[in-house]
Amino acid sequence: MLYRKNILTIAALCAAIMLAPRMASAHAFPKRENPAAGATLNSPPSQVTIDFDAPIEKLFAKLTVLDSSGRNLASEPVVGDAGKRLSAALPLLKPGDYKVAWSVVCRDSHRTEGSYQFTVSGSPH
Amino acid sequence: MTPIGANALAQWPIVAAQAIIFGTAAFEVALAPRDPGARSPLLRELAPFWIGLAAVLIAAAPVALLTQVSAMAAAPWRTAIAFVPEVLRETHGGRLWIVRLIAIAAVAAVAFRCADHDRAPAALAAFAAVLILAGALSSHAYDWGLFMVAMNFLHQAAASMWAGALLALCYGEYFGDRDPAAHWIHEVAQRVSTAAGWSVGALFATGAILTVRALGFDSSRLLYSAYGRALIFKIAAFAAAVAVGGYNRYRLMPNVRERASRRTLVRLVAVECVFILGVFGLAAMLANTPPVH
């Protein structure tokens, strides 16, 4: 009887794990970037947007878009979409390579950072 | 030192002190033997110990807060001081720090009155539980939902009960003046053993749930990630403590009325406590290591 009770308890715990809502993982990491990492664009983007898999703190959110001379072209970053989206407006970009660098602090107070590149091949309209 | 190592080192004394306060106070309230209508003799013996642990919390809290803000801002301590008010006001972790600081002040206030108030240990356990809950709400589990926060809280509470029961036994044996000592330790050891058994069961169940949530069912993640390797060390320290506890329970406890067995039991319980303190350190390390992504 006790053995059966233990089995039922373990089964209930396993079910709870499986049924627990699959939320984002701890420490915030990018889920989707726009423009995408490594993308070559025919027309220049008007903004850079990164969607994270966990809510981030507005206070420490940073996003820069550097041109080949190392100059930051992005405006002050904005946090939206329930704290999961980081975006910054861009001026009209000339053809060339651009480096996006981001750093955020997750709600669990842990910091993550990263960078990626995209290329604008078309001439600005 | 990396921000992960610095954060873990700064949080270790807090994790250990709040766990020991919760465990010893809960043991004193629920399990310590006492004569009907009389005060527990353990209460007076534990009072200075609780004052010492409250002092550890008061000393370690500003260091841990500043280390955390420094890691959040990616700035040295001197620069990070300027961020502290903003972090406390505007971030989730900062607001939990306000709760923590209030709870630490309450723990200190109650600890100084413990020796003379019968209900003080219950208040102490409650404030330490608030500290543990604040830790659970600022852990990785927070991003996994309230069910995982509850699992994290239960995990910490079970570890605290285990450590607290063992330390209460050691402390009572070293500092208590009882006649006959053999009778007291026989009675307490039985209760400690029962509490430890339930705690280990709860630790195993909640630990398994948290591990599966952090690593999934892929064993390679255990071996080839920083989080997985830190977890292996924690499980090894936990297993060592359980092994010592098992030896105490099944080999030494049946003969605890003998003086030699009693001395060996108390010594090995102290060894078990050292392993558990190691587990607390590795838990602090794990709490600051990114889970597999």
C-alpha cells in the first residue's frame, strides 16, 4: 500500500514537471533578431529589434549599432513587449557592414551580452 | 574573479546563515524535547548562536548587494555604489533586496530577545523563511514560473531543516549542561534523524524537478555545461553528506547510549554539517551560473 502511494507521488511529481508551463529560461538570451544575425539586406532597416526569451530590466538595457568606423548610430534603446523586446531606431544606413552589440540584465539580476553583424547591400532610397 | 564567482562568494554567508537560522529555529519550535509546561533548555543555548548568525547577515548583506549591483552594471564597486538607489527602486531584484534588508533587521531584533521569549524562535523561523522566499523569487526559478519558485523554496527549506537539526544537536551537546547527557542525545538524535530523513527525501524530489527544468533529460548537458558541472559537484557533496548521515543513523545511533558511540556520532554530525555548508556554497555558485541555453 505504502509502495503504491510512493509510486503515485512520484508519478504526480513527474506529471507536474511535464505540465508546468514552459516559460523562458533563466538569464535572458535573444530569441529573434531583426535584422537577423548575418543577414544581407537590400534596403536599410529603420530599426533594430531583439526579442528575448525572458523579461529584462530597463535600467541596464543597452543596444548599439556600430558602423565600420566604430560610431554608434542607434538611438536610445526602448524596452517593450512586457519587458522582452529591446529596440532602437536607426538613421538611414549607407551600404556596409554593421555590428549590433547588446547587453541586458534579466529579472533574476543576471547579466548577458552579445553581438552580431548584418550587411546593407542596397543603396539608401 | 569572474562576476559569477564574486556573486557566489558574497552570497554564500547569507545563504548559509539564513538556512541555519531557519533550520535551528524550526527545530527548536517543532522538535526540541522539553518537559510539559517548561521552556526548552535548547532555547537559551541557541540564543547567542542566533545573535552571531544575525551579525553575519548584517555584515554580509551590503557586500552581497554591492557585488550584485556591480555585476548588473558591469562596473567596479566604486562606480556601482551610485547605481544602488536606482537598482533598489527600479529592478525586480532590487525590490526583493528591500524585503531582504527589512527581514534581516527583523531577524537581528528578534535574535537579541530570543533567550527571554518563548515565541521568539517561531518569529525567527518566519523571518528567515521570508529571506529564503526572497532568494527563491530572485533565482532562476522565477523565470520558470511560480511552481518552480515553490519547488526552489521547498528545496531550500528542506536543506535548512536538515542543517538546522544537525547543528542544534551538535550545539546542544557541546554547550549544553545536562544530566544525564546520554538520555538527552538519545532523544534528540532520534528526532534529528527523522527530520533529516524527511529533508533528504524532499531535497531529492525538489532537486530532481529543478534539475530536469534546468537541464532537460539530456545527460550531455550535465557533463558539458558550466551549470551541469557545478551541479555534479553539488550532488557529490550532497551524496557525501547523505553517506555520513546514513552511517550515523544505522551504525552509531543504535549504540548512542554508549559514551564512545555518542562522541563519534557528534563528531560525524559535525562532518555532515561541513559537507552541507559546502552544498550551500555550491548552491550559491549554481544560482549565479546560467542554465543550459
